[in-house]
Amino acid sequence: MDQNLFLLTVHRQFNRLLSDLALSSDIAPFLKEVISTVERFLPGCKVSILTLNKKHLTLHSGAENNLPDFYNDAIEGVKIGENVGSCGAAAFLNKPIIVGDINTHENWQPYLALTQEANLHACWSIPFTNSHKEVMGTFAIYHHEKKVPTEAEIEIVKVAALITSVAMEKLKLEEQLIFSATHDELTRLHNRAYLNEAGENFLSFCSRNEMICSVLFIDLNKFKRVNDELGHKVGDELLIDVAKVIKEQTRDSDISSRFGGDEFIIIMKNTSENDGESVAKRIYKAIMQSVPRKILELEFGLSIGIAKMSSTDKKSLKALIHTADEAMYFAKNNNLGVYAKQ
């Protein structure tokens, strides 16, 4: 086939994939189709898509591929670097690393035993980036023989890397939108809208399975004074620190949310009758220990009210929050710190 016609055919296929992506809510089938398309147009190659963990600067599998499992396992979590294979170097340098002969290239010398076992002898890696030109991962082509790419082959890989970046950025934006819809921007805890919906479902689950659960209502005392005397920046930092303690002291199965300005609500399944009080006391102690002296000197404190739903009860979230709120005010007015309303 004429090279121009060949490239036109490839571009048309990629355009079709991009059209499918616009309507898709699941990126996995899309990436699988990208891999299948490239391997069809470049017979004998094996495609690898790796994503970059920016915090740890490591590469991780971004899509199911046709490389040997032992090879995928071995490179999972590899640290990027200027001389780390093709993908590690491409991600680190943010530029294509084309290795036509793995066996003689300096970047691959530490991995020759692995590549020999996998029968891999060439690797062309191109980083894919977001709209800010920040590396998100790498799109790589492996061959079972030594091979330098033609101009047409390089173009195919570059276009494949480009549409992979579009897919990955779409996924990231969708995740951010979902997070923003369900979480408080400042504290990163769940927001009130999520609490209302997920909380009712949580209580229904506990009721159906005859489980004890608790609602904790946390209120920060003298928070306005912190804002007035130390500034809203300090107040925001305090809310963030409190939220961090709440995350550390609760389980993934619990629902922790910011209910209002300085109010927080936790819904949790009890593992014992007094589980709610135990968790509340632990949270109270951890928060008070984390608060800076300059804030404590303003008579800062917190009050936690607890409402329980027994294994035979069937109460609404609104009713339990009301009871926990009353318990919180009792704790506040009597300097108790934590109070469970029976």
C-alpha cells in the first residue's frame, strides 16, 4: 500500500476511536482498542501504555497489554530516570527515546536478563502529556527483533500517544468533576450533598442487616474568634488540619463530611456497642493535640455529640443528625468534650 494512503487509513481509524471516546465513560475498552489498532498496523509489535505517578515518579500499567506477565510485573512501579530503559527515560526527559537495539543500548544494560527472557530487542517510547505539557505517561512499541522505525511508523506512534493523552486527560477531568461534586473543596472531606444521599443509603444498609451505627456531630468552639484574631488563613488551615485528623481516625467505610462552616459529621458502623464513643474520644484527643498553642490560647476547643441507631431501629438521617446535634450542644454547655445521647 502507498505510504500516504496507509497513513490516511491509520488516521481515519484513530479519528473513529476519538469519536467513540467522546461518547464513552469507560477508558479501558478505548485504550484496548488503541493498542489493538497500533498492533494491527505495525505487525509483530507489542504496545505498552504506562502512566506516571507524579508524587513518586514511578511508572505503572495504564492498560492491559500483550507483553508477558512476568515482564509487566517486573517493570511495574519502576522509577523514572535519564538512563532508565526507554519509557523511564522518555518520561524523565519528556522526549521520545527510540532504541533500535536493546541489547547494546546503555539504558537497557541493567534489564538485559529480563528483555532476553521476554524476547524483546527494540523499544520506541514516546511520552504523552496533558494540555500543560506535563508528562502523564508513556506509549511504547516493543519488537522481537532489532528495528529502527520508519517515518511512517514514528508518526503512527506519535498519533497513538496523542490520542492516549486525550483519553487520559478526559479521564482525569471527569474524576475531578466527580470529586468536586461530592467533596468539600477546602477540607477534601465529603460535602453535605453527598452526606445526604450516601448517608441515607448507609443507614438503610445497616437497618437491613441489623447493624448498630453511630452519627458523630463535631463542632469547633471559638472558631469565629480564631478567624477574627488570627485571620481567615489560619482558620482555613485549622479546618484542613481537623479534616486530616478525622480522615486518619476513621475507616474507609465511614462517611466523613464537612456539614457547615466549622461543623463535621461522621456516619459509622459500630463494631461494638460503644464504638461511637471510642472513636469520638480518639478524634477529640487527636485534634486537641494537633492544634497550635496560639489557637488553644484563644480558648479553642471542640464538642462532639453522638447519636446511635440500634440493630432494631429504623431512623432517618435527619433524625439522627438532630439527636447528635442536641448531644453536641449538651457536651458544649457542660464542658464534656464528648457526649452520647441515649
